Amino acid sequence: MSAIPPGSTIGILGSGQLGRMLAVAAAQLGYRCHIYAPESGPACDVAAAFTQGAYDDSPALYAFAGQVDAITFEFENVEPVAIAQLGARVPTRPHSLSLDIARYRVAEKEWAAQIGGRTAPWRGVSDLPSLETALADVGAPAILKTTLFGYDGKGQARIDSPADATAAWSEIGSPVLEGGFPAILEGRVDFFAEFSVIVCRGTDGATVAWDVPENLHREGILATSSVPASAPVLAQAEEATAFAVAMANKLGHVGVLTCEFFATPDGPVFNEMAPRVHNSGHWTIEGAVTSQFENHIRAICGLPLGSTTLTGAAVEMTNLIGADAGRWPALLGEGDAHLHLYGKHEARPGRKMGHVTRVRR
Ligand code: ATP
Ligand code: MG
């Protein structure tokens, strides 16, 4: 397979901060980026071109594919069928299978089981009666989640007892999904920590993985990622990393794949995966020799992958959520804190405005 050389144009579906950091990494390697999204966003400020279009506008997507040398995406809300169509015109990586599986929580769990991973007990849910049956099987406490389009804990309802079923079903919006389960019920996992594994797989099948970050969430949103993880989490890193590599290989994935885990006394329990660069990998920009963004660009262009070795003894990434971004003068005053602001104008509560990374040498 021939490489897509520097000087080429990479198309990115999505205009958020992940696209922005991908475009910066691509620019460093001499690529131009062309963003396609329904709305302008942080990625457009740093890209060579922007096309405004809907993700289901096939003619517009097709025209976009004619203007770029490769396509990737920065989030999962693109229809896998659109990715497959684009892939017929221009190298589109990762391909539609990764997206198909990773964005649908039921398929994710099935694939995890097929490669021998642990998951929470779960059942697919179609309606309120099937939720009640699922609850009888899985038991409380549990979490009800929409199977598609969840992020930052949205589309989820906690269930403490079977009496909560009706309220939980309406809380997630009584979803409907043709040809699949619109919701999934998961037993609540009793974990002592959360961590993620970020791997990158090249077109030649070579894989690299970064040190695992331990992740702390606040109000359903990632707050910090720390490397190295604590000793009890580190003890589970090898098994979880082997799982993530096996998943990337089984999918024939190209690019970054992120798997989220709960650390439990029984070992790592797989929660979910993202077929893309991930917030818990932002620390790799300064904290690793090659960042998740650069390796994703290298992978989709068919280039050799870079080293994931740490650049210091410890790295911590803190998200700047909502009003936190107003702390930028103090953060710059620290001198050795790496500040990233995404250029978003409105600091709404819960909105990811930027992040700061501190590397301890
Ligand atoms: P994100 O976009 O932040 O990754 P998400 O909306 O895709 O989140 P999940 O990662 O599935 O959703 O859930 C968000 C958080 O809720 C998890 O990080 C974890 O803290 C908690 N959680 C989710 N599922 C379970 C479970 N089965 N047992 C216990 N806690 C859970
Ligand atoms: Mg998650």
C-alpha cells in the first residue's frame, strides 16, 4: 500500500477540538487539512479549508472526497454507510467497520466478549417491558444507556431499584432504533479506578500503545488523566493493553483506537471504545515522544508510527471545563504548564474549553 505523502490534503469529518489537534499535528508533518462538518468549530481555525455540510448529505460528501487525498473522522456521529461510500473514492481510515462497532454499545460488548474481555453484565433493551425483564436478569444497581450517540455521560440514567425503571426509560428519552436495540442495561460495576488504553495501528498492522492514563471523572465528564497510573491500575495495564491491541487487530483498525476500562478486584472490565483520538490521550502531546494525534495522522497516511515513550517521569492533563478556562493567566504564569485553549467563544457549563498538561521531569 503506497503512503500518502506530506504535501497531500487530509479530510477530517468533524470540526471540534480533536480535529483541531489532528490538524495541528498534520500541519507539522507538512499536510493540509480540509474540515467537513455541519458547523464551523475549533478545527476550522487551524485548517486550510472548511466545507459546511450535513453528515447525511451524500452529494456534498462525495464532492468533498474529490478534494482530499485521505479522509478520517474525529467523532462517531457519522453514519458508517457514509464512511463506506467515501472509502470507495478515497482512502478513508479507520474504515466503516470500526465506526459501526464502536458507536453501537451492543456491538461493542459483543466484540469484547469475542476476544475474551470482561464486561459488565448487560442486556439489549427495546422498550419498557424489555427493560423490566433486563433488570430482573442483570439486577440493580444498574445503568441504562442509549446505544448510539452517548458522550460525556449523556443519554444515561442510573437505576437503584426496579421501581426506577419507568423514570429511567423516560429520562433517556424512550429511544427507538430500527433494526437494533435503542438502549442497553448494564450492571453497575464496583470499580476502584478508571483508566484507558490508547493504541494506534498502522496500515501494515504494526501497533503501538501509550502508557495507560488513570482517569478521574467529575459529573460524568473527564476531569484529569494521570500517567503513570497508580500501582493497582498499572497491575492491570498489560491485560487491558493486550485486549485493545486484539480489538484493533480484529477490526483491522487503522489509526488510534481508545478503550476505556474499570479497574476492579477481578481485573480490567471493558467499558467502551472510541475509534479515534481521545480526551484521555491529550497528555501525549507533550508527555510522549509522539502524540496520539501525530500517530493517527502517520497511521492513516501509511507512514511508520512514532515512539510512544514518556518524555518525563509523570504527566498530568487537566481539562478546563466551562469557567475554568478563565484561569489562563495563572496557568501561563506557572511557566512550565502547557496550556491548550480550543478557541471556543462561549464558556458554557460542562463545555470542554481547553486543557493543561504538566510534565514532571
Ligand atoms: P464519555 O464520552 O465521557 O466517555 P459516555 O457518555 O460515552 O462517556 P460511558 O463512558 O459509558 O459514557 O460512561 C460515563 C461514565 O459513567 C464512566 O466513565 C463511569 O464513570 C460511569 N459508568 C458508565 N457505565 C458504568 C457501569 N456499567 N458501572 C459503573 N459506572 C459506569
Ligand atoms: Mg466513556
